[in-house]
Amino acid sequence: QVQLVESGGGLVQPGGSLRLSCAASGFTFQFASVTWYRQAPGKGHELVASISGGGAALNYADSVKGRFTISRDNAQNTVYLQMNSLKPEDTAVYFCRWGDYWGRGTQVTVSS
């Protein structure tokens, strides 16, 4: 059974940092491209960042380039999203996705 479980969200002040984790199971993780999405209140899903199975191919939304870093640890079946210099507009529920499978998300709130 495929499972994706996000963690690491929370409340942070503008300019702060968070690291999100996506723990995966139920599929061959080392070959899987994984994508982080986010959904702000009243908006659709927005692609944030993606990483290929080997970790060589990375893709970022323009809105997060230079602030967010996606990485993976295939030994731990986990993908990370390091988020620095957070802004109020980064407030959203963050999801990880593999193929048709989505996690339940973790809330990130950036507010003073």
C-alpha cells in the first residue's frame, strides 16, 4: 500500500525557516520522482518543487527559487523541502505527490 506522510509544518515568523519531510512507503522509492505542491486558502494546487529518483533533476516554481531546496534520502525513503526566508504568501498546506498518490499535507503558516 502506497503511503506518503508529510511532517514538519508549523507557525513561523516571516524570514524564518522550516524543513518539511515526506516519508514514503509501498513503492520503489529510489526510482521515483516526487513533487511538493501547496494549496493556499481559496486557491488551487501549485507545484513548488520536484526531484527525480536519482536526485539529479530538480525543478522549482519561480516563486520559491533561491529560497527553497528539495532533496532526498533514498536510504530513508524520504524527500525533504528546506524552506528559508519564508514569506506570508508561502502560507499553505504542503503536499507531496508520487504519480496519482498524494499525502494528507502539512500546514505551514507564516505570520508575525
